[in-house]
Amino acid sequence: MRRMARAGVLLLLVPPLLGVDGAPRDTVDLSKYMTARPAREAKVPWKIGEYFQFSIDWSGLNGGSALMQVQNLQTVDGHRAWRIVTKAESNSFVSKFYKVRDRAESFIDAESLVTRRFEKHLREGGYRKDMVIHFDQAGKKAVYEGGKSLDVPARVHDVLSAFYYVRTVPLPDGASVSIPTHDNEKSYEMVVKVLRRERIEVPAGKFDCVVVEPVLKSEGIFKSKGEMFVWLSDDDRRIPVQVKSKVPIGSISVSLTDMRLAFEGKP
């Protein structure tokens, strides 16, 4: 049953210039330049509070649920970063004999969209794994908690930041996107192939989608042995609508059941 487990403000203040005595002086009104200046941020299709809920089915049988959420913006090693959180959980029936509680977090640089930190916490039956990686983009290093430091390519991603990066780029039919990726002490080029457009229906509704095929080499909620296909909404939002993957016995399907594009009250 382990197959059920496979399946993110700089302020600049300019002080006024003041005279040191009471004599009249020529002055310049600087107040309009003293407002806060936000940090530069890349244009992205998500907002704080974006939330996607999924069902996870194995060969037609529901085994659990998963979620993806843009939680907030944080400062990581001096850089503004989107905090992205994903979770996968087995349902009450499956948990009786194989309990899954997986969680991963990516901190995505708000300006360059590369990864700054990645965490993965896997709880699958009796299997447990915790991993935290700090990415030194300037030094091209992945620094693991515990002290290990490995060379990585320039502008490297983790497996979660790579997915969010794909949501930001054009996806014409027949194109492919190559993304330098690092996970589990290995670096490789993730290739995402754009296959076709089609309309599908999932519990959350009907969507016009672009279908892509990523090549992943990871484990836990990101693991795939065999083909994997992802349906993204064919609009500026690039909503993850469905994921299907073939496994040695049967297939896994992840379908969107509910979503929120931002916290209530935010545009």
C-alpha cells in the first residue's frame, strides 16, 4: 500500500534632511519619496491563501487526500520567499493497516522563483524520513541539515518549486521545459513535455486543460515509477486539476475536489 503515498517586503526609508539651527533654509519636500517600496516580485499565477484539495485513488479505490497551499511570504536567508505547503494523508480505512502522513514545504524566491529551502517529512507505515535542505543559490550548494553540502546547478529547484515554476511559463503544444532539480542528494534535469489540450471533468468541475508529462525522480508524495501525466487549467491560473500515474500494479489518480484562489477578502 505504499503506492498510496506517491502521488513557497523590503522597505526603504529615506530620512528627511534637517537644518541644525533656526535660520530659514531652502527645503525640498521629500515626503512623497518616503513611502515604503515593495521588494521586486516575479509575476506568478498564485496568491497567499491559494488552496487545492485532492482525492487520491488507487485503481478506482479511494485511499486518501492531498492538499497544496500557498501559506505566506517569509524571509529566508535575506530573500523574500513564498512558503508552499503540501500534505498527503491516507483515509481512515487505509490508515488501519498502512497510515500515511506526508508533508513537504518549499520556500520559493519571490523574485527569481528558484528554491531557497526545502523540507520533506514522510510517515508511511513504519517508514519515517525527515529532510531539510538549504539552497545557497549564489554558491551553487545544497546544504543538508546534519552538515552535508553538495554541488548543485545554477538556478536549481526542488521538486515542489519546479512544479510551481512550470505554472509560470508558456506551455505551447509540443514544447518542453527543462528544469535543473535537486532532491535526495541527487541533481538532474527535470523535463516537462507539453502533450495536448483537452477538456476534463473532476469533482471540482469542468476544466479546459493543458496536459504535460514530467519526469520525476523522487520519493514519497512526489514519487513516480512509470509514466506520469498532469492536467493544468489552460488559462493564466494554471490550476492543477488532475494527475495520473501508472504503477507496477494498477494506477494512481489524483483529482481536484475543492479549491480557493486566495484568502477571503483578498483579490
